[in-house]
Amino acid sequence: MSSLPDTQQDQPAYRVERSSVHGNGVFAQRDIAPGERIIEYAGREITWDEAQIRAEVQGGPHNHTFFFSLANGNVIDGGDHGNEARFINHSCEPNCEAIEEEDSRIFIYALHDIKQDEELSYSYPLIYEGRHTPAIKKAFACRCGALNCTGTMLAPKPRKRKAKPEAALFADAVPALAAVQNPPPAAPG
Ligand SMILES: [Zn+2]
């Protein structure tokens, strides 16, 4: 999927590098203004059923699957023709938000001033339909470091699949999660 110019300013707004929160993260390459559109959450739009199949093929939600739910019931698979946005981490105190716009496209906006080198983050519940076993809870523990951190990235299980999850069925490799160290200063996604 092609991407729009991410910013009206000259310099790229973001870069990807290792995050102390979780695996890779996306960081501000320069100061970002409140409300600035930073990046599109790119990827192929697929049905929820297809997403489930893809997750299974990849060995379950522990593997690299980055599904972002859309209002129409489909999901964006950030692992299929996606871009750097899939590396934005969750935070319980985010500095960005994801907004679905026309044509089922999702864009990441700055919630407030973001300083250069700050990690970008947004808040999204991870929809995991399997049993929330202790291992799963551990794998998806939140280490965002925010004062109000809930300690988990998992959304409460929806009663029905049609209940349209607000955001994502997302997952990352367990080794990456296990490698996560101590809480960072503050982060995203
Ligand atoms: Zn947290």
C-alpha cells in the first residue's frame, strides 16, 4: 500500500529502533506537534476469519502478527505490506492515537507535543481469543512504565466476536517479549 506524505515538514518524523519497552519501537526523529499526522498504519485489509487463519499458520498470536481491527469488521494486517507503524508499542499513557479514516485507513496522530527521541506509543487492547492462561498473561504483560499502567496489554475477552474490538489482535514473538527489560521512561503502543 502506498503511503501519504507523513508530515508537512521536511524531516522524517520517526525512526525505528530497539525499544526498552518491547522489541522494536518507533521514535520521534524530531519534535512532533500536537495533532500532527505521523504515519499510516499500513497493511493489507483482510477479513477477521483470514486473520485467524494467518495467526494459526504463523503458530499463533505469539508470532509476528499485527492485526488492527477496522470498523467494518475486517482487519489491517500490518505484517502484510505494512510499514514502520506496526512497531509502535502500546502504552497505558500514550503520546499518539490511531484514528480510522475514510476507506478503512488508519493513521497515527500525535496526542500532544512529542520531543525528539521520545518513543511513540498508543493505547490499544490486544484481542486474544484463546484462553488467557498465565503464560499468555505473562507474554502480554505491559511494561510501559506509566504510573497508571494496567500491567497488561490484553483486552478483556469480548463476549462475541462481532463486538468489534477497538483495536488490534496483535502479537509479537515471545522471545522478544521475554527479552524485554525494565520499564522504560515512558512509551507507546
Ligand atoms: Zn502499561
